[in-house]
Amino acid sequence: MPDADRHPLLSTLPPNHAQTRRALWMLLALAVAMAATVPAATLPVPGSGPFVPAYATALLVSDLLTAVLLYALTAVQRSRAVLALAAGYLFCGLTVLPWALTFPGAFSATGLLDVGLQGTATIAATRRLGFPVFALAYALLDDDGPGIADIGRAILGSVLATIAVVAGTTAFAVWDDDWLPRFMIDRQHTTPLWDLVPGLAALLSVVGALLVWRRRRSVLGLWVVIALAAWFVESVLLGFVSAGRLSVGWWAGRLYGLLSASVVLAALLSETMALYGRLVRSIAAERRSREARLTTMEALSASIAHEVNQPLASMVASASAGLRWLDRSRPDLEETRTALRRIVDDGHRAGRVVTGVRTAFRKGSRDRETVDLNALVHEALGQCSAELRVNRIEVRTELDPALAPVTGNPAQLQQVLCNLIANAVDAMDAVTHGPRILRLRTEAPEGGGAVVVVEDTGVGLDPVHQDRLFEPFFTTKPHGMGLGLLICRSIVEAHGGRLSMAGRLPQGAVCRILLPPG
Ligand code: ADP
């Protein structure tokens, strides 16, 4: 089973076309925005130092929230790759703190933490290179195995290790300026050595984005690619386009940094909500289908009762008659034998009904065979002959000898015909005047397949009820169950066919069954 099916998570779901299109538009917007910044990049933004804390706070909150969400995702998926990415965002979020606290002019003229000239730049350098390195780890770590065994310890270890690395870097940067690489000439301007940092970061971002795109083709991977693209733009602006700290290019780079930090957060939040929405909808659909299954179960049990009731009533009547013949002063054994034979026949009929009802609800193509509908009509008429005779119904058949055979379950199809004949008998039973004619017709329709028509001269269909005939439990008969037509239709539809009822002029009803070619 593919991972995406086992865990429909952002880190495993492949992106759809809309998501990929959105990401590509964002890449384009990033490129355009970078080009637009270039002409004014070297202009200073005077007095913008106090904005640094606001920017740092936004970055801190965004990175930490992303880290929390990614750690939560790690806990579910037990993925080493996502764990590395979560640690990356935690690292970025935590390094913002010492960076802002040491930034000259942010909280105080020399920074809150008393560092030398190189301290803030050293922290910035680790942050700048850190994110693409973590992203590379996300791209390269192997996730094919069984996943992290002790996920709680792994997450705790990763959080503690990241805090330790950031604390160590900060202590190193604050401790002694002489040990640090020479990144700054003065508080505003950088040395050529500094240019290596954004250069390397830009290179790592491009390599990282390509690897993530190749190896982690998921919704999360897509947005990490965008974050790396923003990181690339930020690095280029900071390293090669701006004129040192607090210039237009520097601030533009900062905004890209914020964008890079929030893009994965926004994606995580919005895609999680979308997944949640889908989950809610699928739970509702599952509940609906469970209710529908329950209704089917009720219909099934009721239909068994309905179908078996008739032969049972007939068996009781025959048994009572038999007893009466035996109770006579001179028991009539011949009549008793006839009554017993009727009971045996009814018993067989009930057995066939039970088998038929059971198969009616068994979907699929099991027990399918080639069926000659003309022969089936004769069999069904034979089965109902007693009722037809008792109710003095004239039977007329017009069977098309060229009718092609269909593929189906003969027991089910015969059950349909018997049900329709029983309905016709009931409808004609209520007619006191006029002919009682049951007509069964088969014909080959133009589009192929076969049509069976059951026509009667009964009471006909009340237009008020026309729409409700196939509803479960709809009946106009005092002892009806209202399931016969429903079962007939579901059997015919399970065969890929159609069943319809209509009124007939001058009187009666017509039922038409269309079955597809075999
Ligand atoms: P039941 O026979 O238990 O009532 P059905 O589903 O077979 O349930 O039929 C539902 C209703 O459709 C019947 O009660 C009857 O009103 C109507 N109906 C079915 N067949 C015919 C027919 N041939 N002529 C007139 N009405 C019919």
C-alpha cells in the first residue's frame, strides 16, 4: 500500500494540479518581486532599526508555530525527514532571539546582549546556512523503513539538541569577538568574507529545492521548495544587492525571510483544515452509507417475511383442510393427500423464495449465467398458475422467438416476474367488471438486449401514487408490505437494466423491464 494511502498526510499526499499551479505562481511572483527590488536596493532606510524587534517577533512566532506543527506531523508519521525539517524551523526560530537581542540599534545602540562587532553577524551566518542544511536533511533522510521507534524520545532529543546548538552558538558569539570570523567592517557594512555566507546559502537553497522536489513530491515538499526559493531570494538580496544593514535591499530580504518562514506555516494550517474538512465529509458519507445499509437490512428482513408469508398462509390453509378431511366420520384420504401435496409444494416455494431474496441483495456477478427470457416467462407462469386459475385470469403471451439471451441470475429474474405477476393478480382481483387479462410480452429493442412487458387489466395506477411505487414499504393493499416493486427494481438494476411502471389505457398497468445484451 503506498504511504499516501496509509497516512493521508501533507508529508505523504502528492500535490494536485491546483496546488502545483499555486506554487509555480508564487515562484514567479518571488522572481518578479526580487527584480523589482533591485533598482532601489542600495538606498538606506533611515531610522528603521527599531523595526527589527517587530520583524524578529513575527519571525520567532512563525518559525516556532511551524516547528510545533511539524513535530506533531512527525509524531503521526514517525518520519526522520519531517523531524529534521521541524528541527530546522525550531533552529531558525530560536536563533532569531540572540540575533535580535544583539542587533545594534534594535533594543539599544549596541544591542541588549553585549557582543562585539562580529557577534550578530556570526549568529546570522549560522541561521542563514542552517535552514538550507536542515532542508537538505529533509530531502535526503531515508523514510522507507519502519519509521522512528520511540517517537517521544526522538522529538524530545531533537528539541533539546537544537536548543543546545543555538545556546552554544550564542555563547560562542557573545564570548569573545576575536575568535569569530571577520564579517563586518563596521556596524553597517560587511566584508567580502560575509559574501560567502549568502552565496553558499543561495547555492544550498537551490540544491535543497531541487532535491526536495525530486525526492519529496508531497504537499509539504512543494511548500518547502517555495520556502527555499524565498530563502534563495533573501540570500541574494542580502549578500549581493543590498548596501549592508538597514538598506532597502536588506529590508526586502527580511520580508522574504518572513515570507519563507510563513509559507510552510500557512500551507500546514490551510492544508490541514482542508484535510480536516475532507475527513468530516467522509465521516458523514460513511455514516450515511451505514444508515443506508441498515435500511437495506431492514428491507431484507421485511422482504423475507413478506415473500414467505404467502406460502406459509397457504400451508396453514392446506393443513387445516387436511385435518378437516381426517376429522370426518369417514376420513377422506385422497383429499388429505392432495392437501399434504399442496403443503409440500408450498414448502418448496418458500424455500425458493428465501434463496431468491438472499441472492437479490447479493450484488456482483456471482451465479450469473445465460438466461432465455422466453423460457423464464413460461416458468414464472407455471409457478403462479394456481393463483391465476383461482382468480380466473386469462393469460396471453407474445414471446419474440428471435429474442437474444441475456446474462443474469435466473432465480432472481424469475422472482421479479413472479412478483410482477402477483401484483397484476392483486390489481385484477379488485376489478369486479370487465376482462381479467394478464399479457406477457418479450421483444428485442433497437439498441440490443431484451424487453419483458407484464401488462394487466387491473385497477391501474393512481397518479397520486405514481411517484411512490418504488419507495420501501409503500403499499395500497391492506396486507401489503410495499417491498415487491423495490426488490424487483433493485434486482433489475443489479443486472444493469431498467424497470418502469406505467398506467395502461383503457385500464390496468404496464410494467416494462429492459435488460442489457448478454
Ligand atoms: P405490495 O404489493 O406489498 O403492496 P409492491 O411494491 O409490490 O408492494 O407494490 C406497491 C404498490 O404499487 C402496490 O401496493 C400497488 O398500489 C401498486 N402496484 C403495484 N403493481 C401494480 C399493478 N400491476 N397495478 C396496480 N397497482 C400496482
